[in-house]
Amino acid sequence: MIAIKGELFESEEMTAVAEEIRTTPEDVELVVNSPGGDVFVGLDIANAILNCTHKVTATVETIAASAAAVIAVACDKVKVDKNSIIMLHYCWTIAMGDKQEMEQQAKAMETIDNVLLSIVSEHCKDPEGLKARMDAGDVWLTGEEFAELFDNVELVEIQRPEEGKKAAYGGLGEYIAKLRAEISTLKAAKEEPKPEYKISEELKALLEVKM
């Protein structure tokens, strides 16, 4: 499983993600939870997905926005919860310079936007409608709306622990924390543990876990 979480920016980690997708010998499970970031980083990963010879499935946990949304829709299959949020839009930048430089920047952005639109239109059921919405500004979608608009998107329900299981886990955590504290006190006092602190190897292993 490959995770794309947090802002997308040029880094060894993001370069490694694209490379792993390109060279994987098997199907890829991708987890996306990102507000977006650098458009070229996003396009590098999206192109790696499009050129991958194996199936790439993305799961959007909470949000896939901007470049992260392009990464998600580039996948063969996308899983979203009804409470997931997706946002699609054209690229934007902060620029400075004379009018010629501004014109060149605008032309460059138009080229990037055409590539973005090509990727997000591939699986869109209404590409012209989506283009019109993107021309008007940011397009915010719930998981349900996203699934209605794209043919490669599946609406799923995120599995959450049952209340009883959460309570049991919390009780175990509290017990382990208490046991650690009591054993630390005994060690500090250089006393032998009482019989009730003679614990199994399994519980000893649990005590070593960082919680």
C-alpha cells in the first residue's frame, strides 16, 4: 500500500511514490488524504498511474483536492466514502514581472490546465459539464457526487470500530499503562514484583509497544 498524505511538494518521498508506481510488479493500492500542492508533483504521480501496466486503486480517506484529486481520478478505480471531499480546479500561481512575463505565465498555465482537464475528463460521465464548472471556479464534491460524476468511482462505507470493541481497547490501554507505572515503581525501589505482577510473555510483549 502506498500513502499520499498531507500537502504535495517536491521531495524524495513524492519522487519515490511515482517511481514505485512506475516500476511495481503488481497491482497498486493507493491511499489519498491530501489537500493538494505542487501541480507538477501531482502530474508526475498521475502520469505514473496512467502509464502503470498494473491496476491502480485509490481510496480517498477524507479529502483529495487540487493535484491530489487529479491523482485519484487518474486511477483505474477510486473508492470514496459519502463523507469524503473532492475538489477539482485549474492550476493557480503567484507571479511577478513585466507584461511579457505575465503573458508567458498565463500561456504556461493554460497548457497545464489542458493537461489537467484531459486527465480528469477520461472517466467523467459529463466532461463538457465538468469543464464548464471548472471554467467557473473550484468544483467541490461530496463522495456521493463524485461517484455520480465519474465511472471509475465506487461509493463505500468506511468501517469504524464497534463501541464495544473501542471500549475494550481503551480498557486494555489503561490497564497496560497502569501496570507499566506500577512495575516502574517496583524497579525504582529495587523490590521483587509481587505474584500478581508475574505476567505472561504475551503481555510482556504488549508492554513493549509504544502507546
